Amino acid sequence: MWRAAAVRGLRAGVAGTPRSASAAAGLQLRQRLESELEDIRGAGTWKNERIIASRQGPHLRLADGGAGILNFCANNYLGLSSHPEVIRAAVEALEKFGAGLSSVRFICGTQSIHKDLEEKIARFHQREDAILYASCFDANAGIFEALLTPEDAVLSDELNHASIIDGIRLCKANKYRYKHMDMQDLEAKLQDAQKHRLRLVATDGAFSMDGDIAPLREICQLAQKYDALVFIDECHATGFLGPNGRGTDELLGVMDKVTIINSTLGKALGGAAGGYTTGPKPLIDLLRQRSRPYLFSNSLPPAVVGCAAKALDLLMESNAIAQSMAAKTQRFRSMMTAAGFTISGKDHPICPVMLGDARLAAVMAEDMLNRGIYVIGFSYPVVPKGKARIRVQISAVHSDEDIDRCVEAFTEVGRKHGALR
Ligand code: PLP
């Protein structure tokens, strides 16, 4: 319709009037966008979205008819996205508290369930307080600008998630980027940053492309030596890393040394949506006053709050689900390594099958789907050039048979394409 109106405007020969000028601008924009889209297709980096016609889970039905597809690419680490108790809690919250708040938190959008969930998150992480956001992307976008000024410094791992990078861009602090998990480089940058009032080291707890875990013990030691604070993004750790699933800080024994945690409710904790910051109370109080994605965006819908609260209850009752996921991760990693594949990272349910070549990763992922296994290939610019991979993600709700089927299919496809060691 937009295009037709633009063309009509031009044909009507009313050039020079504000209406035709905007029609011409519309047409020019369309041409520019189409050319940009063509460039993306040409570069081979076009992202297709597969349409799922069932619930999230280990077995999927695709809208184009594919049924019984084994799903190995969701962040549904604990299998709680379709857990019956999580769904029931969402329905109950929906019925009792309505569809949504039609408001931001500070105007008319705070319900008792929002406060209860914040208290539960803080308790789960053993912190003083917590604040909810519509997503962890928002939590990351909102923290640095609210906390840091031009007198301060932030030191960020070069492979941090895009939302941390964007959040840091928004703040006026002095910015340092250290080499991925390189403690010598971090130390050098910390020395340089001594001239600033406050130093904040920011890192993903677990990195989503490699399944590797930040050396938090060493980071905290350096932070102590150079009087810095530590921030971690725990999206790929909360709920399942560490003896009680508290995350990377618990796994590495530094829960009392990390000052700020941002994480998501959209992965292991029910998978619906939402994010949060947890840490010292004055920080959370300040975020409620200053953090723009919190101040100027709607409250989390009650059903989403219900899901996350139930997921946390389940995790605080028992760590059996997390242990089951760890055992399945171990099964997949050891079977794939024995079959001749290189799996990056260690002990994490993100299991990147390293292939190197971008085309090989794409073709193998397609062949896997033809065998009923849904996995995704990643190549440049999402990962460095020459480090293309298929990322497999293990969930507690995969059965041993599911894992074995996946390894079998990988072995067949890898053999066909000469990808085995
Ligand atoms: N941080 C990391 C490390 C992530 O992987 C993601 C999601 O992909 C986010 C932040 C954003 O989380 P959310 O989906 O809650 O916005």
C-alpha cells in the first residue's frame, strides 16, 4: 500500500508539493532498503525464521508440516518453558491479575506479584534486592548509563553480548575493551583505569557462542587488587550452573565478590520473557529512579511473572532438574568427542560443534534438519571468520534416546561431508 501510494504520488506529477516529496522519499527509502536486504542475502548472512506450530520443547512440530523434530537449539536448558506447573502458574496469574498493566511501574504498574518476584530473585541470588525489566537486553541497556559517569571507567570483555556492548555505548564512562578472557590484558587495562573514580569490570558469566565460562575467580582477584567492581551477565548460567544453580559466581565460589548480576527470565527460568538486575539495595533503588528502560517501558505482564516465580520455586525446592541437564550435557559432549568432533567449551549445555567453514556449517545444519534434528549453523559475522560452527543446546527434557539420535545424525552427516577428525 505504501509503495502504491508512493508510485501514485509520483505519477500524479505533483512534484514539489510536500505530499509528493514524501512519496518520493518513501520510494527512495524502499529502494535503499531493498538494496541493503540484497546485500545481506548476497553476503550469505540472511537469517531465516523457522515457524513452529507447537509448544517449545524437545520435540517440535513445524508449521510447514515437519513433525517429531528434535529440537537442539533453544535456551530451554531446564525444560521449564512448557512445564505443566509453570503453565498453570501463568494461567492463575493471568486470571487473578489480568493481561497486563497498561502502565510503567512507577505510574500504575506495580502489583504485589512484581514485588514478590523481585524479592524471590534477590533471595535466589543471595543479594539485597532486585529490579525487573521487560528483558535482560533492557537490563543491560539500563544499568551502565544509570551507574557510571564520565569520572568512571568500564572494562568489558571483547566478546560480551550485544546488549552489554549497547548498554556501555549509552553511558559516558571511559571505555576499555579487554581481550576475551585474557587476564593479562584485563590487568593492564585496570592499571590504566586507576586514574578514574570507579572501575567496573563487565563480563558474560558464560559466553553463548562458545559455551566457555568467564574466569571469574581471577577476575575477582584482579578487581580486588585494583579496587574495581564486578558485573556479570548470567543469561546462560542462571538456574543451572553451580551446585544449586545460582550461576557462574556459585560455580566458581565467588558469590560474595560479584557486586552486580543481570540475567534473564527468558531462558532457563521458564522461558517466557523478562530480565532483572540484582545487587546492593542502593543500586536497585537508583535504577528505579534513573534506568530508562525501566522508567519508560511497560511492567512485565502477570502471566510472565507467574511463570518465572514458579520456575524459581521449582529450582529452590530441588536441584534435580539442573543435575539431569548436566548429565545429559556430559553424555552429548563425550559421545560427540568420541565420534571425532571438536566441541568447544567445557561442561556447559551450549555445545558448539566446531567446523570452521561457513558453508559446511550451513549445509550440515540443513542435512541435520532433513534427518529431523533442528540445529543452527553460525558463521561470520556472528562468530569470527574461519570459526563457523553448529551450536547444539542440551536441555534437561531431552531423553538419552534424543541425545543418541542427535549424535547418530551428526556422525552420518559429518562422515558425508568429511567433517570428522
Ligand atoms: N545477555 C546474553 C548473554 C544473552 O544471551 C541474551 C539473549 O540472547 C541477552 C542478554 C538478552 O536477554 P533477553 O532475551 O532477556 O533480552
